Amino acid sequence: MNFEEGGIKRLVLVSSTVVIVTITIVVSFFLITTENNNFQEEVKRIEKDLTASRIRKVENRLQGLLSEITFDQSLMRELKLNEVKNFVRTLQISLLGSITKTSTSTIRQILQSHDEMDSIHGFAFKDDGTLFWSPKSSESEGSNFLDAQDIHDNFYIKEMIHIAKSGQDIPTSFSWYTPGETSISTNTAYVRYLPKLKLIVGAYRSESSINEWIQETILEKISRHVFWKESLFFIDFLESYTMQGDFSKTILSLGNPQYIKVLKEQNTQKQIGQSFLDNGYSGLHVNTFTHKSEHYLLYTTILPKWRWIIGLGENLKELTAIKEAQLSRAKINRDVKIIQLGALSFGIALIFFILSIFLARSIEKLLLNYRQRADTESDKYQALYQHSNDSFLLANEEGLKIIEGNPKALSLTSLNEDELKATSLESFFPNLNFEKIKNKKSGYERTEFTNHKNGKKTVEFTFVWIFLQNQRVVFISIRDITERMKLVAERRQQEQLLIQQSKMAAMGEMIGNIAHQWRQPLSQLSSLFMDIDSAYTFGELNKKYIINTVNEANDTIEFMSKTIDDFKDFYNPNAQREKFSLFESIDNAFKIIHSSLEYNNIKVTFDIDKALYIDGFANEFSQVILNIFSNSKDAALQREIKKPTIKVFAQKHKNEISLHVEDNCGGIDEKIIDKIFEPYFTTKFHYGTGIGLYMSKIIVENKMNGKIIAKNLPNAHAKFIIILYNKA
């Protein structure tokens, strides 16, 4: 172990000790701080939970009282209005019992026999609005009030007459100023109509009398409630908290009298009143205040109809005692945990110190292993760098000066190391745009390389920008592909020869097909010449006969000429890609070979949507179809198939079109099915070239980016599938 590695061992041991002590102190401080924070959070939680529990207790009790008051208000008002309704019903029944006694005095006596009851005031109107009877306003009897209006401009007499005559048993309200006062009296009345007497009888009761009775009843009921020891409950006037003045007397106060006295102090009332001013006069308001070091919680709300404040509160001294007890327990728990954390931190520090000793020894071993591996890897990369078949160069960004190169680079440039380092990259690659290369992180180019002897080579130029000692440099890999490009050129030349052979084979096929097409027209011309000879022999040759025969011969010659044009167009290659009809391209191929197929009794069926279009080369694709048709025909003849058939159909799925050509001509031998698309492979040894299906594969897959597949089906059927893709 050398001095450097021993120093690293001591450094690891000392630094790990310092780090462990530092981490222990930091972690201990962090844990103790966290525990203190947790303690503070626990304090807040205890205060929050205890306060929340008391708030819920007070709030729920006050909500219950409010619900009880609201329910009693509605129920008691309905009770008082039912008394008015029953009073009117009694008047009606009394009058109906003496319906035959129609004198005014008799009716009045009957009405007067019903004294007013508990602030219920009876009355009777004739149906024309004349006041017939009113003990409360006897001086107005005989006056017509049909057009009388209350302070809200309501024709309340007309409304009563309308309700009574319509038979509706509903209340009606009217308001007027209380005599001798400025207050408004709102009254609720019920009315009924006696048609035979033409009389409306009714009664009313003032809302103020109803409310006074309800208030008295509710206050008496609430006063029987029992509240807990530290609570206070009060009902007071809203003005006590929102106006200046002495409002020391409450409507109702229950609970601890001492707390009620605190509540009536001026500062407390101002605080409660300000809460209503700040938060509005609806909903529940929670207030907390302190009086002589004692804390109070108070919930208040408003009954706006009566302008009452209802409050329920509690002295929190019992809550304070409970909170202090819980906080004391929490503090003890915190102190215990801090001691435990200190002991745990010391124990962990000791363990880590022992581990650091073992770690230092392990690092020592790792350093030795690392040095050995680093030396081995360095030797590997040095060997790769020195003996690679690719040339490697390093050049700086400014001026693209070469700063390093491997032996292969020296060989490629025909320079020695000093000459290479004095040269710029631009001198070797005149066709590259190095300004663009500087703006890219990495890239690849195929370009021309020129050395100082003016030797030119074709190379693959791969580059990547890296940083060495804070300097941006480019690493370049140069691969000489001159020989590979020569091989590619030779392969292209061979492909051209194959294409030329294919053309020659196609020309022979074309001549054979033309012969099939012309066989019948030539026979027809021969028949025409024989007819002319016979007509001349028998003296039947005249001008009309000659004209008809010449016209028929011209038609036959025109058909033969069109056949030549069809074949010429078919074998004219497409110069550019285009969208073409799949059906028309297949039909053009069929026209070329149909005579031969028909002559050999081969039936062809088509099921192709004429709306299908594909992108590619129409005539080359027709050549593919023609090659497949020719192979099916040759197989049918070679195997002497009795009823040979060819089925052609197409399917479309999204942007994919698949064309299926299926025959029943014995299928393809499984031993050779994987070889039929190879060049010069043929089973027709006497006349086959072995390039038809190979060229078909080149056209479909290389020129049209598709796929061609051959497969066998049951019952000795063979199928060719051509898959083509249209752009979305």
C-alpha cells in the first residue's frame, strides 16, 4: 500500500469520525427541536380540543334552545289564530240557528250575546261593505267601509268580503296606527259569509297581543330549564348592546348570578355589541372575554322579530384547570423523550464510529481492486484506441485544430503526429459545413476525405462534442467506406442486369400474349380473304360486298392495333409515384393475359371496391399482378388442373389495404416456399428465369413500402397477399 492509499485510509477514518459526531449533534438537535415543536403542537391541540369541546357544548345547547323557541313561536301563534277561527265559526253557527229570524234587532242580539274573548274582537259587515256590528267601534256602525284602506293602501274590507264569499278559510291581515300612539298595529282576521242574511261575520286579534302571550309563555317555559354550575343564560333587549344608556335589567337571566353581573358590565356589553356590528345580525356569534383574570366563553344570537339577544356562556376556570393538568403531563412526556433521544443518539454515534473503522478497511480493499480494474480498463481502451480499424481525432473548437489522433488516423492522413497536430480538420473535409457542426451536440455525415497527397476516400464522419479540462472539444470517428461503396455500386449494377433480364423475359411474355390476342383476328382476316375469292369465283363480287368486307377487315386491324397500344402502355414504366385505382391496375394486367388464361380455360373472379386507391407506381404494380397470374397459369398447365380458378379480392382496415390472389393449382412446395422470392430461383427449368417474383418483391417492398407474402391454404390452394399502406 503506497502513501497515497494510506492517507486516504486515515482521511476516511478521521472524516467519518467528524461526520458522525457532526451528524449526531445535528440529528440530536433536530430531534430535540422536533420534540419541542411537537410539545408546542400538543399544547395547541389540547387548548384547541378542550376549547372546541366546550364551544360545541355551549353551541349545541344554544342551538337546541333556539330550535325550541322557533318551534314554540310557530305552534303558539297557530294556537292563538285557531282561537280566532273558532270564535268566528261560533258566530256563524249561532246565526245559522236563527236563520228564519231575519230582523236586524234579532241578529244584533245574537251577535252581542258573544262577548269578546281574550283580545278577540268580533265584527259583522253587510256584503256591500256597511259595518253592521262592531263592539270595539260601535260609533262607526252603519258606515260603509268598502273602499277603506289600511296604512299599506290595501282595500282590506273588499279583501275580507272576497275571501268570505269564495268560502276560503284563510287569514287576512291589515294594519293601522294604534290610537294615541305612533306604533303600527298589525291584525289578523278570519271571516265567513252567510248568503241568506247577506252578512259577513268575522273576528280579529292583534299580532302584538299574540306576541306578548307567546313571549310570556316561552320565558316561563325557559325559566324552568336547569343549566350547569359554571354556566350563564340570558335573554336581553338588543338595545342594551347597540345603544347608549342604562340597560342593566335583563328580560331573563339564569345560571350563576355573579356571572350575569359580569355580563351586564358596560365593557362586556360593548364587546358583544361590536361583534354584531362587525359580523352582522344573523347567525351565532362567539365571544371570549376576561374579567378579573377569569376567562369567559359566550355564544349569542338575535331573534330579529322581537329584537331580543339570547346568550349562553360559561366561566372557563374549570377548563383552565383541566388544560393545565394535561399540559403538565405533556411536559413530563417531552422531557422523558428528550433524555431517551439523547441516549439513542449517543448509542447510534458509537455504532457508526465502529462501523467507520470497518468502512475504512473496506475502502482500502476497494481502492486496491479499483486501481487494478482501472489499470486493466485503461489497457483495454488504449488497445482499442491504438489498434482500432477506425480513425479517431480530437480537435478544439477554436480553429478546429487537431490535438490528438490514433495510429489509424496517422495512416489515413499520411502524416506523422507533429504534422497532424499542426493541421485543421477543415483541410481534410472540404465538403463539410463546420459552422453547422459546431451548433450540434453530435451527428453523422457521409462525406469525402482528402489527405495531403490529394488522395480521396469516402468516409463515415461521426462526431460528438465533449468537455476536457473545461474546454469544449470535438471527438471524431472516421471510418473508411470506400471499398463498401464500390461493392454497393457493383450490387446496383447487378440489379440493373436483373432488371434488364426481367425486361427481356417480359418482352418474350408480351410477344406470347400478343400472339394469343392476335390468333383470332388473324383467323378472321384469313376468312375474309377466302370469302372474297369465293365471291369472285361465283360472280358475287360487287361494290357493296367489297365495302362491307373492307370495313370488317379495318375493324379487325384496328382491334389488333389497339392490342399493341395496350401492351406498349403496360410495359411503359411509371416515372413518379401517384395515386392510382387498385381495380384499374389489376384490370390492366388481366387485359394482357386474359386471352392466354381464357385459351387455357382458367377462370378469374374479382371482388375489388373500385373506390380503393393506393399510392405508388401503377404499371410496376400491374407487372407484379401479371407475374402472379403467369405463375398460376404455369402451375395449372404443369399439374393439369381440371378446373383451374383464380380469385382476386381486396380488404381495407384503416390505412392498410391487403390484396389477396388465391388459386387452386396445387399450392407451393413447402420445401421451397421460403425461397421463391430469391433471385434466379425457379422451378420452370426449361423456360423460367427466376426473377419474376424477385422483381415483384423489389417493387412492392422497396419501391412501394409494402409487403408481399406467399402461403399455402387447405385443399392444395396457394395465396399471395400484398399489403400496402396509404398515408393518413
